[in-house]
Amino acid sequence: MQPLQGIVEFVFVLVAPGQGAQTPGFLTPWLELPGFGERMSAWSDVAGLDLIAYGTKAGADEIRDTAVAQPLLVAASLAAAATLGDGRPDLLAGHSVGEFAAAALAGVLTDEQALALVRERAQAMAEAAALTPTGMTAVLGGVEDDVLAALDKHGLTPANINGAGQIVAGGTLEQLAAFKDDAPARARLIPLSVAGAFHTAHMAPAVDRLRAAAEAITPADPATKLLSNADGQVVTGGADFVARLIAQVSNPVRWDSCMAAMAGLGVTRMIELLPGGTLTGLAKRGLRGVETVALKTPDDLDAARELMK
């Protein structure tokens, strides 16, 4: 069937950000919206954390804590999605822990199951990070092959290959220091304020704990197309997606592959859930021409709803 004259077809992707997107007080204006505070309060019981207090009163160091940041981010994304209304995206994706929000929005997990698993993931990753002093550094620019070769030379893992000229290296603090002194040409290095080398072999101890927690859950198949960080593929089975969520803890995030899949699927519009900005920023460089809205405050909701029409 041909589209009706005058009607422009679009493909809309809804994305959820990962750890590092949180900022002190980012939830404060959202609590004025009907139902938002009630959702966050109920999910606080599931997460075993006062998510409202962390999202409104806590300082940067407190919400940097992996055990806090991950449940806070997933809950914020889910609560923000509920404020958008009934419009359904054509495609869902999340970056790192944001995949749990995407899985819940796709119907693979309930909101409560997603938050319960994230609680286990966050605690297990925090414990794994405490075993060895590790960290992460963003590498901006440079020739990708040269950057990857330099990481390999220093025993580092490309933990996030984000596309648009951004790779995040993970490893021990000693390895990162050596890499800083031997940076690839035309690359800018930015140390990240994170508690450990996520999505590297240093997180392997967390995988078994998350797998054990997931055994009690029977996931549903996605009701919406859902991309995987592992390879950018559309995953059609709920059990497969959960298995990927578990393995992803110690494996690199391939957001570049996710954006390539979005391009291949004809994405024309993107909304990034709270706290938005990171993924829409990558899209502006890696998915040129795609309209984007990042949910940062409730003032962004009207533009997001307009993009969904």
C-alpha cells in the first residue's frame, strides 16, 4: 500500500541512557508531574533505595556509586516514559544499564522485574569494582584503528564503542595512566567519573550473581522491536534478550552497531528518556538528519510528544 499523499512516514526510536547520565537534583522538577513521585516511591521499595532522595538531594559522589546510579537511572527512564502518553515507538534501545529500561518498555520484563535485576546487577558490579582499582577513559577522535591498537597495546578493553568518534577504554588505573602517556594521535582523553571498568573482564564476578537472580524470571518476547548492545541486532526472544543482558555486564557495549541498525531500519526520530542528552548527542553526529529530543526537564515533554505524532 502506498502512503497517503501528504502523510510523511517516520520511524521513531525511544532510547534509555546509561550510567554517567545522572546529575545532582535531576529528578526535582519531575516530581511535580502527576504519578511520577508515586512511581518512584513504589520502585524505591523494589530497589531498596530512596530513589527520590537520591534524585533530588544527593550530591555527585553519592549518585556516582554504582549501587545507586543504576537503579536510579532505570527508574527515572521508566517514569519519564510513562509521562509521554500512549504513543508506541517503532524501536527501543538502551545504553548499558539503559537496556533494562528498554526491556521493560518492550514487555520483556515488568518494571518491577527490571528494577529487581538492576538492583542485583548494581550491587554485584560495585563489589566487582572494589576488587581491583579500575576505571574508564573516554577517547574522542583519532583514527579508530589506531585507537583500538593503542588500547590493545596497553591491555585495555574498548568497553563502549559508541560511534561518532567516541570509544571508552576500561582497565586498571595503571593501564589507563600508561595509555594517557602514550595517547594515539589526534585523540582527546577524558577520564570518566565512574567506580570501575564496566563491560570488561573485571566485571566477570558480577555475571554469575545476575544470572542466578534472573533464574526466577520468565521473560516475555518483546512487543516492540528491541536492539541489543552486544551487536545491534533486533532480538525477538525474551529469554535471548535477558541472556544478553547478563553477558553484557562483562562485554563491550556496541552502541555504534545499535546506531547502524537504527540507520538500516530507517529511523527518522529519536527521543532519549530521562536524564537525556548523551545518546541524542551521539545521534546528532552519527545519525545525521534524525530529529531528536532529550528529556531533561518536563519542559521537554511537549516537543517529545510532538515528535511522536
